[in-house]
Amino acid sequence: MLTDIKLFMTSSPMGAYRSTAAPDFKGLNPANGMVEELQSYWRPDSRCLLVSAFPDEYDINDRMRADFERIFRETGLSVKCMDICDRRGGKTVISRLSHYNMVILGGGHVPTQKKFFDEIGLREALQGWDGIVMGISAGSMNCADVVYAQPEMPGEATEPSYQKFIRGLGLTDVNVLPHYQAVKDDYVDGLRLFEEITYPDSTGRVFYAIVDGSYVLQTKDRKEIRGEAYRIADGKIRRICGAGEVYSI
């Protein structure tokens, strides 16, 4: 799983999930040194590709593409282009992946996004590619080799055929659970998301729950969590990192 990819697995690099409050910053969230880390790997006039988790929602995708271009420019990152990959381009866009310096994996529904990734051959295209990958929420979760598709939609927690563990992009062995501050008290199908679903699913496994503003940074030389995070393993949870702190995995 060692690649030349600089991998940023974020929860939300902009505002806070389910919050209507406007962030107190412009551009990407500067908390926990993410902007500085990103700038250290950034190539001038980078060509960026946003891979949507909603491949058929063209209007949403076009607005999201424009928003990301604006946000990156507001952060001070020079962008030559910000292109979108959804079902309009699909495999054709991914066949030109070598033309891009950065890939953004958008947030959404993990199994739906994973199906689209398989359709366009993204896992295979990323092999040997050298650049920056930023995962956002579901995009971060799907970076793993074996993805934990934490139940989210009604029916997923109780449907026997629902696959909780699926094949991802193979960029990391770290399983991220995003938006912990917002979803830690959620219920799915009448079950407590963490206490009755995720904790039992962690038997023999390790998950890292991170809050918005925290992220996992992985390069060939390091693998670390920046900001508030929790380790879930064998049915137990413990806080391993706080705001402004670094935890080496």
C-alpha cells in the first residue's frame, strides 16, 4: 500500500457537517495545519479533478465543482483547472488521470460512490499515479483497501444482505469514520449507530473516528492523525488525539 500519493483523508475540510453556522475562515479549514501541509506538496497551477459521489446529479456536481475551485483559490492554492468526473465523462476522464496533479473524492453515500469508482476503474488508475488525493467523508472512507461501510441509510443496519465490508481504492489500511461530533448519537434502524452497530463491528478491527477539521495524512514517510480523533477497536473507544495534536498510526 506504499505509493507516491500524498493522501489527505478529511471529515470535512470546509464547514461543519449539519451545522448552519458560517465558518470563521475562508477557503479550506486551516485547523490542525492542513493548509500548510497541502501547500507543501502543491504544484503551481495544479490541474484538479473532483470525482463525484453522485454520478448522475449533474446540476449538483457542476455547482460543487465551481465551489471547490473558488474554495481552493480562496485558500491561496493556484489552480489551472478544476474538472468534474461523473457519469458524463466516467472512464474517459479517468483514462487521462496522468494529466492531473490532484484528485478530490467527494462526500456522499459510501456504497454508491464505491460502485461508481469500480465502474470507472479508479482503483486501477491510481496505481503508480503520483499526486495529491483528498478524501472528504465517504471519499475518505473509500480510500481504504477494505472499507467499513458504516450503516447510514434506513434498512442498512438490519438488512442481512447489506455489505459492511467492501473493497475500496487500496490507498491505505486506515478506516476513517467522519463527522464524529455530529453523528456519535445517531440511530439507524432503531439502533445506536456506535454503541450497537459500530462497536460490535470493530471486533478484530480498528476504526478512527474523526471530527470535522481533523484529518489523516499519509505519505511514504508518515501516517498520522491531525486533530481530535478516537480509536475504536474490539468494542471499545478511547480518545487518542486533541485539537492541534498529532497521533502517529
